[in-house]
Amino acid sequence: MQMSRKGKEEEQQAQNLKSSEIEEWELASPKGQEAGNMKIDQTESATCDEREDTEKEQSTFSQEDLKELMDQASKSEEYFDRLQRQVAEADNLRKRLSKEKQEAIRYANETLIEQLLPTMDSFEMAINATQNSNENSIESLKTGIEMVRTQLKRALEEVGLSEIDAVGKVFDPSCHEAVSRHQTSEFKEGEVVEQIRKGYQLHDRLIRPASVVVAVPVESSEEKSER
């Protein structure tokens, strides 16, 4: 049994060696070389075809991609130019608004000053009248002062300034400032008896509250004695 298996193995090795020798002989023969060369040529041809197809695909992709990049570059330049113009316009607008704001602040009182100039003229006329006239100097001064007051009041009213009329009104802490109290029976408790200093408001905004004296009820003799 063992000899038989060993014999089979030797026979198989001999057949493999014979097959290997036959293949080497076929490759060494002209026909074998020709067949091998044909296989190599076919492989190289397939590789060249694949390379040409790849190059064509790359060439086609590159042209399309280049065109798209050129279009995008053109649009980018257009957008960049537009952005630069908008930035420049915004900067110019900002500078112009800043300049206008500064000028508005600087000349904010121009209209008021123009309206007060006639008042200054009246002051000068009143001063000149007191210096040039000896007999009626007091009357001239009084007339000049009244004229100045009237013109000044009119100028302030034209810009929205108004006086706060407090006498006889109920005390209002939003526009009145109580400086003292006065016992009286002529006014009701809490009413303004006297206005010490006038108050003013510009349109709806309080500029200065009116300083007033507020009425309080008169104390009776019994209340005084209890104290």
C-alpha cells in the first residue's frame, strides 16, 4: 500500500515536469513567441486605448471647466466692481450726512437768532433814546423796554415757546413748583394764589416749571388755641 502511493506521487511529479517542459518548449518555439507577442500587443493596445479615452475625457472636461471658470471669473469681476461702487457711494453718503449733521448742530439756532435781531435793534433804540433825551428819558426808556419785551415774546412764540399760566389754576406738580403756602379764603385749597416766576414749555415739552404760591385754608381761632 505504501509503495503504491509513493509510486503514484512519483508518477504525478513526472507528469508535472513533462508539462512544464512542454510549455517552455512552446514558448521557446517561433509560434509560442508569436502567441506571446500577440498577447503583449493586445494588452498594450488595450492600455493605449484606455489612455486615449482618459485623455479625451480629461481634455473635454478641462474645456468645459475652463469655460465655466471664465464665466464665473467674469461675473465675479462684475460683482466686485459693483460692490466697490456701492461701498464708495455708502462712504460718500456717510460723510455727507455727518457734515450735514455737524452743520445742523452748529447753525441750529440760526432761525431763532434771526428772529431776535429786531429785539436787539429795539434795545439799542431804547438806549439811544435815554442818552439823547433828557426831559422824557424815563418815558422813552419805558416805551423801549415794552417794545423789546413784546418783540422778544413774539419771537419766542414763533419757535413754539409758550408761557404756563398758573394763577387761579389747581396746583399741578408736572408743571408747577410750589415755593410757599398762603392762607386765604379767596382761593380754594390747592389753587395757585401767586406766580413768583413764570414757567415755559416748548410745544409739549416742559422747559421750566412755574414757581407758585399755593393756597391753604385759613385756620380758625379754635384750631390756633388747640395748637
